[in-house]
Amino acid sequence: MLRDTDRDRYLACLLSPADKRGSLAALYAFNAEIARVRDQVKEPLPGEVRLQYWRDLLGGAAHGATAANPVAAGLLQAIELHHLPLKPLLDMIDARVFDLYDDPIGSRSALEGYAGETASALIQLASLVLDGEAAARSADRAGHAGVAQAIAGLLLLMPLHRSRGQVYMPSEILAATGLDRDSFLAGADRDRISAAVEAFAGLGLDHLAKARSYGRPPISLVPAYLTVSLAGPVLGLARRRGAGIFDTPLQPPQWRRQITLLRAVLTKRY
């Protein structure tokens, strides 16, 4: 399932220590499940129900046989095996409620909070699986890396989000470029939209630079940061293209992403 829904993190699992792959795969598959709820429902309420299933699972009130859901069973096993805290997992679920609706993200701090509870939390949880002691010293690195990764992901999905009426662009960036939610969605003012996209990508690059300022992650934690290496090229291309990201896909081809992941493994850099 992970290979089909999140190929990049699937490959990152294959580049991780063999004894950690099962737990990492379960963690990443859980993330993929809650991240794609909006794609599987037509109305918010069924999406809320799907997310509630995961809350109940973590709260010990699973519906039906947990073993029948391999992702759920694997997640619970990973939690027990690596003593993973439940709060970040529950916060990840709560953050995904926002995806079900078309409200704008709001301020920059709201965006960074959303990214922190999704992408950053996932990096930190993966780090706990890999090396709990080293992970405790790398929370700030994970925080900035996750925000950069989340913004790159939002830029990749921006054409889809715009077609749905969703706006993840912070209100400060929209206001600074003379836009609001409606004018951004209308897409008529290409120059202002280009400026907004460039600023949004710049915000992601700023967080990536802050993450990198901590130096290379400990060798034991490198697998948790492999997919962060894919953010930089996306952010840089988006900043150059501006409104052009709505005309041509930002996503590099699979072979190029695989080379980037392999380079990250060899250099221990993201």
C-alpha cells in the first residue's frame, strides 16, 4: 500500500535499516491514509468519520478486528515497540481535519503549525523509531525540515487545491502581493500570483536553510530525512516558475527523485 500511495517514502524505507523498515512503513502508511482522506470522500462528514477511526484506534477503542487492517496493526506494533508518544499521532489526525474543508489556512503561524503537526511530526516520529536518544536532540531540525517539506508538497498540489477552492497560502503573503482568497483562486492576475508563489517557495527555502544550519543529521537519523532532500528542487523550481506551476507539473520524474534519494544516502545531506 505504501508503495502505491507514497512511492518516495516507500523507497526511503528500503534505504533504512532492515530492522526498522516495518515500523517506518507502518508509520508512513498511516500518514498516507490520513493525508488522502479528502481524495476519498465527497463531503467533509464521511472524512471526519474516517479520521475518527484512527482516533479510536489510538484511544484503545478500535472498531472491529484491528488485525484486519494491516496499517492499523502495524502502527500499534510500532507504537509499542518504540514507545512512540500518542499525542503527535493524534495531532496529525486533528490537523488533517482542515484538509476536508475549503477554509483558507490563515496566517503564516497557522501554516507552520499545520506543517509542524503533519510533516515535522512525521520526521520526528520516524527519528524516534530509528534512534530515540538522537531524536530527542534533533527536534528543532525536524521542525524546520518538516515545514520546508510541507510547503514543497503544497506547491506540488497547488493546482489540485485551487481547483477545489482550497488555499494554503498564508494570508500575509496574499496581502503583501495584493491578493486575497478569491483573486488567487480566480487566477486572472498572473503577475501577482507569480509573486505570491515565489514568496511561498521562498518561505519553504528559508525553513530548509534553517534545518540545514544544524549540520548533517546523526547517521542513525539520516533515513528520516531522506525525503526532505526532494523538497529543495521543488521549492527552487516553483520560485522560478511562479504562476507557471499551474501550467506545467512541478514533480520531477521518478528516476530523478530516486537519484536524489540515493545521493542523500551517500552524502548524508538533505
